Amino acid sequence: ALLTRGAVLGARGNSGTILAQLWRGLADQLAAQPPADGPTLAAALQKAADSAYGAVADPEEGTFLTVARSGAEAAVGAVAEGRTALGEVVRAAADGARAALEATPGQLAVLRDAGVVDAGGAGLCLVLDALVTTVTGVEPARPSLDRRPQDRRPQHGFHSGHHHGSDRGDLPHQPPAGPGSEVQYLLADSDEAAVARLQDRLAALGDSLVVVGVDTPDGREWNVHVHVGDVGAAIEAGIEAGRPYRIAVTPLAPVRPPAPVPDTRAVVAIVPDGGLAELFTDEGATVVPYGPDGVLEDDVLAAVLGSGAAGVVVLPNDA
């Protein structure tokens, strides 16, 4: 119950909010009960998957939801076949989820085009494999999700920070971002009827709508997630339904640079700030100033793309 409360109130993004709903579904079945045996856990996984589908306004196959449901169905199937030991059930759930994850590129065109699997589903598979390891003492052996030839794989583990170039490193990835913004907030001082009206309102405004509720010491609260073009309307809908707080707005796609003008050229000069920068600016160049620590690649790239020219000459003046 405590894990569920923390997950709902701390969830971020579409997958995080769905994962919180899975925990809530498990907690509804297992909290305050004796330690679960195989059949009990299988039934709880099925209930959790069903509740996750119910929390998403427009469920789509080939996503986190598909992986969760397939893992639950595999667990229930194991029990039906007489494999009722807890270790057998959790292994069946993990294997079923992994098989569904491998199939996600065939269900969503955006994943197939990118050559990746669903990121949220991959995260759930890691959680279920960890459960198998905890229950049985044996970590499942899984093939890598990266299907590229060995010589094209990055020579590093998980990467943090900026990474440039076409080699995106570890797979999987989320589908590419679209227009609009992701709006997420916690909602207090509301009730089931008001939240139902809020869901209808947000469903009309955008997509990727997920609303998850949880009981807290201060009363029932909800985590609301939606992708919309009108940020203000999404927040106003929350105000009408209750008291939104911890509001977060994240652009889903960067602002596109202007299309280059044919047959035009520009100069991007990387120079120290001051008189030399003024000289280049007066001559019509785009200046990227650098200091003792050099210059950021992203700043140079932004200057090149922002010039609007079909051809750009870069004067580095910096190692």
C-alpha cells in the first residue's frame, strides 16, 4: 500500500503513471493479506493489468499495457496448467511479458520504423525479471534488446548526458515526440464524479490520457497525465475538478528550425566575447562566444540551424 501511494504521487510520464496503476491493482488484491502463493499472485497480476487498461482513456496495443496483460495472462495460464508454485508463476509472467515486448514493433508502426521495442514495456520486463531472481534465486538469461550487429553497437553501457550522432546507444526508446505538450499534475480536494467529468474534458482536448487515484492520509488524490495542444485548458479543467498542484508542463517536440533558404550562405564564427565578437557581428556573421571552458556543441549546432542558410561556413577558432 505504501509503495502504491508513493508510485501514484511520484509518477512521471505516461509509462510511470500506468506503472503506478499496476501497483495500485496489485495492492488492491495483496495488501494486508498473507504472503501470496502462485495462484493468488496470478489473479492479482490479472486484476492489475485490467485496472491499468481502465485507467487509460484510449488503450493502444503494442504498448506497456499489452506487455502487462500478456505477463498476467501467462501467469494465469501457468496456474491453469497445474504449475502453481510461486516460482513457476512469476517465471511464466516474466516470460510472457518478454515475448509480448518482442512483438511490440509488429503492432505499432512507429516502433517498427525506429527498430525498437516499447520503452515502458521493457521497464516492466526488468521489474518482472527482478521478481524472478528474488523468488527463485536464479536471474533469467535474456538476449539483448539491441539487434544491431556487434560492430555497430556502442562500446559503453547506459549513457547519461548529451550524446550526439546517429548512434543512439542503448535500446529501447520511446516513440518519437509529437506536437503539443505533456501536462501532468496531482489533483486533491475532488471526488469521483468530478474526476469523471475531468477525464471527459481532457479526452476531448488531447490524448495519452491516464488518471490514477490513490488514498492518502489527507484523502483521495489523483495523478493526471495528458498530451494536449492547449496547456491552459488542461490546467483549467483540473481547477474546475479540484485543486491541482505539482503541475509540470513538458514540450513534446523541440521548436523546428526554419527551412534553409536555397542558394544562401552564412558564417558562424566561434570567437571570444568582446571586441572581436562585435567585429564579426558587424560584418554579418553569427557569433558563438566562448570562454575558458571552450564552447558547447549544442550552441554551435543551434547557430548553424538558426542561420536559415543552405550553406554555412564555420570558423572554429577553438580547439
